[in-house]
Amino acid sequence: MAYFERMHREYPQKSIEFVRCIAQADLVALHTHQIWPDDDQYVTMDFFRFDAMGKICEHWDSIQQIPKTSKNPNTMY
């Protein structure tokens, strides 16, 4: 929580859109679109596993910057 609170203080203009959320049993996957200051954009995937008490016990993530220009018309979503 401290990390997210600090990020909110340091980057109040940052936004995160949850594109997809998938849950099954003790696993959750989040697909997000992040927009940082100066229109710096990222696609992120976060994967969580929860224990029997509902607390996060494992977390993996992947992040890729969205290029300002693309060589094709395909989006990253």
C-alpha cells in the first residue's frame, strides 16, 4: 500500500485504466493501460495468487511501453 500511496503523491496526474480483469479460484490477472505525465503510456499485466486468508502471497508483472508511433495500425489492446 505504501508504494501505491507514494506513487499517487509523486504522480498525481498518472491514470490507470483496467482493461481486463480475470479471476479463477485463488488467481487474478489484471490488464491495464497506464498514462504517466508527458503522455508516457504503458501496457501492463499483473498476476496475483491469494492465500486462504485472502492476502496476496505471490505477484508477477509485465510492463511494455507503448511507442508514440507504430509501423502498423494495430493497437496494443
